[in-house]
Amino acid sequence: MSRPDIDCRNANTLWAGVIVEALWRCGVRQAVVSPGSRSTPLTMALARHAGIEAIPVLDERSAAFFALGLARKSFTPVLLVCTSGTAGANYYPAVIEAQESGVPLLVLTADRPPEMRACASGQTIDQQKLFGSHVNRDFELAVPETKLPLLTYLRQTIAQACRSTLQPQSGPVHVNVPFRDPLVPVDDGGVAAAVAQDIGEDFFSHLEPAVPVVAGQTKLWQRAISARGLIVAGPDRTADPAAYAAKVTRLAKQLGWSILADGVSPLRHFAEKGAAIITAYDTILRNASAAQALLPRYVLCLGEWPTSKVLRGWIESSGAEIVLVSNRYDNRDALHGRTRHICAPVETLTALTRKPQSGDYAASWLKAEKAVRTAMAATTRPRGAVFEGDVVPTLAEALPKGTPVYVASSMPVRDVEYFWPATTRGYRFYFNRGANGIDGTLSTALGIAHRGNPAVLLTGDLAFLHDANGLLLARKLRGSLTVILINNNGGGIFEHLPVAGYNPPFEDYFATPQQVDFAQLCAAHGVTHREVGTLGELNRLVAKLPANGVRVLEVRTDRKQDAAFRKRLFAEAAAALKL
């Protein structure tokens, strides 16, 4: 009987070895590990295992978002390991994002044994159910013992934890792992080795990689077959965006409907010929008469609702009947409309019709799209600094086909929605739109880039600074990340909110300008930095991405000028629309 390579020198090494081998059998291939004492057995077992890439990351908060990026890209569970105390608490923002956006993270927090809890023992907090309702499941393991029945319990519990990251829906799982001393692999005189004689290939042979629950073919609700119907393609995660876009396009043609595609939906980036893909809906719906004329009777929403507050408000007030299709079992309808929820992959949808509906409604959308895009392109740009919104179409035109693009929350994701055109260039978009925060922006992007194609991060200055410790990961990256850093010296999104009219305290407490020299910050981490002055220069710099390393391309913009221009641009383009 062949034997897995497990360190059998004592109870802790054997226990940790069984955990890691079981995880590998269940499909875990990557682990992100932060330094600490109580997690020593787990760390050493991971470092020993040839089948798992264990990546050490100092900052637990950054580590968690890096793991989130790895899991977003791979669609398989990624392991997080930390020591006891507040270390696990630093995972909290990434765990929340994973739960809200359905990303499989398996969090192992090392802990003190029960007798060392609640007695002022050092580096000890209450870690049971540490993440509350923000995980699919949580487990508290027994303290390691060299008893075969306990080792079979351990094996099965770890397998169940791994499955729970994908079933019944993808998300984070927490396993609290207590250890008694000795934490280092000192020999116990052969006690553990004797028990380990029964832990060979047969012990693990029944374990297999966890897989998501996949539904069969799903037919659309019969009453949704109407001439005045829309497909609203929101943010959605899919392992095959080209197939996803092809399926939705066929469905739209079959129904005779238009597709309102969010900036990070695969429909924007894998557009097919003949598809009625609408990208300027936010501006179109700012025209009151157009918004009234285009009211739908039925809306098919895919994944999540798009970023656009204008679109969401319009649908909410439309009274339309809604079919929401999501892999998630929980309630994803923040509009609380007349909604029927289909829990299924979008790729399984079929329509209950063979004849396309009348094309008049779809034609009106296409007419509005053309008119608004033409008006926006013709509007004279302000003099001086680059307009932030023009960075987006520059990237859409210049980036190599198939580039992975991670887009930060706040203004970048909104500018992508406003200004990124529908293309056939096959960009793979990644995003943390579950909780919509700016936490972990750089670290997540580095996770996307690790061992993948050269990737791009589009971010603002505050989101970048919020995760500046992510720069510590630059030397660990096996791949390439180009950061497009929009530096408008503050939080540009707040310029579009009513609070912008109240200064003071607006500038200090909301815009929060930061006087950081990004060139020096990058230099301190050995990261390449370059300031970009024109769109033409940006085009040239991103047309071919480097094969390795991290580089930051800083584009300085004028926050207040850009906010004023966006408002004027949208108003003038909407006013030009005649239906």
C-alpha cells in the first residue's frame, strides 16, 4: 500500500498532514499562509506537500484578498491559513466579499486549546464562529490526538468543509484548528508513527475534488415571452465567458430582445455580430421621455443587478415582471420587484418560443444607443488634464485580446459601465462587487495575475492606497500586473453625491485627498512606476504588456473638473436623444 508523504513525528504533525493531504485529494491546489506560531503544524505540512503551492504573505488582510483573487480566477477553493488571535479577524473583509460574491475560500485559523481560552492567555480570542453569518459553514476541530477514529473524523470533516465551499453554493468556509504544544515537529518516541501505519492510500482513496452543483436545462417562465422584454446582464462569474455570452446572445435573438450589458458582464467583451447590446443605458434613461417610451413589460436579469443606479431605479419603478437568474440560493433581488428567482447557471436557460418577437422595441433601443454614443463622442473635452472617462475606451482599444482586467469599485467600475464599448476582444473582467468595497483591491488583482496571462488593474488612488501593503506581494508574483492608477487626489465618486455641496467638511472628510508620492512608494517596494501624460502614451504602453513583474502607470486627472464634465456630458447626450 503506497503512503502519502505525511510527517508522523507527533500528534500535531500527523494531524496537520492528514488535513493537508485530504485537502489536496479534495482539489485544493493553492494556499496562502501568513506567519505565526500557533499555525506552525499547518504551515510545515503545507510547505512539505508537493501538490499544493503554498504562498507566504505577511499581512493577513492582503493575504485574504490575494487568495480571493486566486479563487476568483480558478473557480476552485483556495486555502487561507493564519495563527491565533486577531490574525483571523484581518480576514474578515475578504470573507465578507467572498460570501457576497460567491467565491470559494477555505479559512483555517489556528487556535489555542480549550484550556487556554478565556483565561487571559496570550494571543487568544474567541475564534468560534468568528465570521458569524458570513460563511457557508463553520467547523471547530477537536484537539489533535494519535487515535485512528479521531483521524478518520478529521479526514471526513475536512472533506465536508471543502465541499461546503462549493455546495449548495460557492462561498467561504471557516475551520478553527486548535493545537497544543509542542508546535514544532519534535519526535514523540514513535507513538504517532505507530498509528500512521494505518494511514495509507486506502485511507484517502475515496476522496475526490469538490464540484459545484449544476442544474440541468432550465426553461424560462412562459409569460416572459413578450415583445417588450429586456435582458439585463449584470455582474456575473463564469468559467467560460465566451460560451456564456454566446448562450445569452442566442437567447436574445430567439426572444427578439435587447441586452443591457453591465461593464463587467461577459456580454460587453465577447459581443457577437447581430446582438442588440446596449451599453449607454445609464445616459439614455436620464432622458425622461426616452425612459417612459422604453418601459418594458418583462425583464430577465442575469447574475446581479448592474452598477447603474439610474437603471435600477428605472426598473424598480417600471412595474415590470422580473425573472432573476442566479447560481445563488439566497435572495439577490435588492429591488424587491415582481420577481421570480431561477436558481440555475445562465448557460442552462432556454426560451419557450421558436419565433422571435416583433423587433420594434429592440430597434428603439439600438437607435437610442447610437444617438447617445455619437453625442458623447462629439462633446468637446475640457482642456488640461486627461478626462478619466477617456482612459476606459483607450484600454478597450489598446489592450491585447483576452487580457484579464480587474476593475476597482467606486469611480473605475462606474466609468467602465459608462464608457467601455461592446467589443469582441474577449477581455476577462474581474471585480469585487459583492460588498462593493475598495478593500483589498491591489491584493485581489495580484491574485488574478498570479500564474496567469499578463493582467491589468484599473484603480483610483484611494483604493490603491487602502491596500498599499499589497505591494509586499510584488516579489511573490509569478506573472505580470500593470496597474492603471487614476490619481485625482481623492475620492472622485463623492463629487457626484449631494454631500459635495457642503464644504466644509466635504473636502477633508469625504474627498480625503492624500499627498502621496506614488513614485517613491513604488520605489520602496522595487516596483516600476511611470507617470503617463496623454492617452496616446497610455495606448502605446498597454498595447504590449510585460511578461513579468508589477508596474504602475499613473495618470493624473482633475477630480472636480472631471465631475463637472461628466454631468455636462451625460446631460447633453441625453438631451440629444429623440425617439
